[in-house]
Amino acid sequence: MSRMPRMEKLTALQDVNISGNKLRELPQGLLELTNHSLSILNVSSNKLKQFPDTDTCQRVNKLKVFLFHQNEFLNVPSTLTH
């Protein structure tokens, strides 16, 4: 799978595992779920190369668990490596 459908209306999700799907970008609306119930996100083993923007990093920091290993990131924002 290289692209996922929009997810922003799935506000009851707590744990999302989309690892191993060859995604090149995070699904649109996924990180907006951190304003609702999302607390665990696994995007490991995809083909992600970069975080879209500063706002994305702020949303990721709201998660209890964020797994993103085995991707193709060119750099990891310092706000995610505490």
C-alpha cells in the first residue's frame, strides 16, 4: 500500500499500526487524531523520508508511543529525540 485514505473522522482510534506498508507519506488527517484519542502510532518499516512540518512534530509529541524505525528519514527533528 503506498497511500492510505483520509483518517481525520476516526476520532475514537487509540492505537494505529500502519507498519510495513511502503507508505511514502503519513496519511492525511492521521496526526489530527492526537487531538482526540490517538496515543500509540506505529509507522515503522515504511518508506517515509521526512516529517512534513513543525506542526507535525508537535502533534507527534502528544503521543505516548511513536515508533518510526526502518524508514528512509533523511533527518529526525530534535524535538523527537528527547
